[in-house]
Amino acid sequence: MESNIVNKCDFGTSPPLFVGVLFDVDGVLLRGGTVIPAARRALRKLVDENNNFLYPVIFVTNAGSCQRLHKARQLSHLLDIHVSPEQVVLSHSPLNIMKTFHNKCVLVSGQGPVTSIAQSLGFQRVVTIEQLSQHHPLLDMVDHNRRPTAPVKPVRWETNLQLLVDVLLTEGSPGSAHDPQPPTQLPILACNTDLLWMAEAPSPRFGHGMFLLCLEAVYRKLTGRELQYEALLGKPSLLTYQYAERLLRTQNHNRKLSIIYAVGDNLMTDVYGANLYNRYLSQQPEAMKSGAKRVALGTGSPITMEEQEPVSAAECRSILVCTGVYNPHSPLPSDQNSRITEMVFHGQRDLVLDRDLLEPSRVVEDVEAAVDFMLQQESSDA
């Protein structure tokens, strides 16, 4: 089997590759800073004697508190393989093709070196929550120990929620009084809608989607309106999968892929997103335009992107592992005893509960079993 794979995946002279692989990171390869035991074994099956990948491989994570170079270095160090920045898709990575917003003044809320991250994506006029707090010191009163004249790096959600609402309800002039019924809403580009994610703790941790849930609730309580998003990025958005497929094609010298395997640990993001992309690939683009835009770009106005992503792969197969958020003792959505209902659906607000999209193509124990399944499938199809 191995000799067939090597022949098939010779990037220089062999026929075009037909397979690409998308790996989630947290809960599949890592738990926080700890490597899941099966991860190194799995990846060794996908590289040759020179440590070069035999298939086009992209690591797609909803993390976003660093740049691609940093994440690539981290993965290379922990997994003992070479991962290039071009093999990494973070939640905010697709923002670099949304050039419509690059020359606008943007307020960035997040973790890590947000200014350098935003600038690396192409944004030219960046304001952080910390800078806004320093410029308008009277706005941030959620922590009574703070002094308006002493710059403090925000580490609490309250500060970000307060100042974001200030900006939204004043149409970008936070020094002004709130208008509870603003005539327009500033565009919001939200990266990473994960409600939960898996670190070293025994149970999942709050993700950025929990922060968005709070922001939506506060905005609705103060205005009586639903918060609108101009774009929702990161898994499960179509735009993220389109962007990841473009990187897979680049690794494959722009040759067409027929099958993409997407390995993840979260029904609501990894499986939903891969299945949504599979549905998108299986239907004519003309028939999918309206629905695809709503999921990929949120509920705001359509965004004009300078680079249109052509449909390439014929199929995207979702593989669910049991080493992260998914609890193997819980029934899948298709099971009669499943407790996934509209009331406890953990997907982002603008995504509808579609049980077909929550049904993985395959459930396996860990990422090594996922790779074994993929290699077995491709060997039998060769």
C-alpha cells in the first residue's frame, strides 16, 4: 500500500494527486500544549523518508491569537514534522482576501498581538480595545480598581463587551451618547464561532463563540434588535473551506483534487462545516449562491471579494475523532436518543440545525485511525 501512495504522490512527475487532507488541531492533534499520543504516529504515515508530506495537507484551526508563522513553528516543534505557514489556516486567515475592508479603520477585539495580526492580513488602520480604552478612559468602568490614567491591558470580557457596544451604539464615535436605535450598524467581521473547545481540562472550555453569544445578548437587550454580522469566518463557514481548498490546490501545483478528507473533533464546527462544504461541492454553484453567502458571509450585505474561489474538489468527507469535544458515549444526531435539538444546538446563531450536516462520514477513535481509514480508502480506489 505504501508504494502505491508514494508513486501516486510524487509531486514532480506522477499523475495529479486526487486527495487532500484538512486536520483540525485542538482535540485532534493537541490538547492545549500536550500532543495527543496518536498524532505523531498518524502524521508519520503521511510523510516520506525526507519528512515531506505525501498528500497535500492543511491544518485548519479556529484558533486566532497568533500568526500563521507562529502556529506553523508550534506544530513543527510539537509534532516533529515540518509544517510551513502556507499549510496553516487560522480563523482570521481568509480576511486577507477581503480587501474591501483593508483601507477602513477597524476596531480589533481579541487575544494575542492583534495589531500585528491585523496588519499582516492587510488592514492598514487598526485600533485595539486597549487603545480605545486609553483614548476614552471614562468608558471602561467595569473594573473599579482601574484608574482612567493608568493604561491597563484588558484581560476581561466585560471591557471588550462594553467598548464594542459603545462603538456600535454611537456609529463609531464612542465619546458620544448611545443611540439605542442607531440608523445603521457598523459591519462586524467575526472570526471563530466555536462555542466550546478542548484543552488540557477534562471538559471543554468556553470558546470565542461564547463571547459572540454574550455580545449578541447585550446588543439585543439594549436595542431590541438582532446583531448582524457582515462575515462569519473560521469553521464551519464555507469561506474558510474554500480558502483551505485553495491552499491544498497550491500544494498540488494547482491540479484538481477529487476528494478532501476533513478530520475534526467537534460536530458543530468540523463535521457541520465539512458536510456543508460537501453539499456545496455537490450542487451547482448557481443553485447554491444565496444559501452559501448567508452561511459563509453572515447575514449582512454581500461582500465583494477580489478573488473568487472556483469549485474544484468533487467531495469533502468528514471524519470525527473521539479525543476532543465529541463524547463517544453521546448518541449521534441520527440516533433516536440524540438530545441535539434547537434548544441545545451549539452552532452559531445564524446556522440552522440540520441533522444531515451533523452526521460524520466516519467516526473513529483517534487521528491515527482516521489516517488509516483514509489510506485504506485510497488504496482500494487506486
